Amino acid sequence: MCGTTDNPCGCKVVGPTVGFLAFAAAALVEWPLGAFVFLFRHSKGRRIMAHPTAVVYRAVSNSIPI
């Protein structure tokens, strides 16, 4: 990556930071909801609780190139 005009230092800081903030916001809502759903439907509850990590963080972090 060095020498390119996109990200000359080759480090990615902004994307993961914003991704973490989006992850935290989604986790505040989805983890308690997922824990409640887990009581009745285990697999659905696990998917809800994994959503912030598997989808939200990756999507936001990868969409910002710096």
C-alpha cells in the first residue's frame, strides 16, 4: 500500500473505529433481545447476538478505506 495516493501510510484507523462504535450501538440493542429470544429459540437467539460482530462491524469497517 505504500506509495499510493489513497492511503499513503497504509494504516487503517478510521474504519475500524467507526465500525466499533456501530458495533457497540447495535450490541446494546441486539444482545439483550437475543438473550430473551435465546430462552425460547436457541439458534435464532445466537444469530441475533452474533449479528453486531458478523455483519455490522465488518460492513462499516470495510466501507471506510482509511
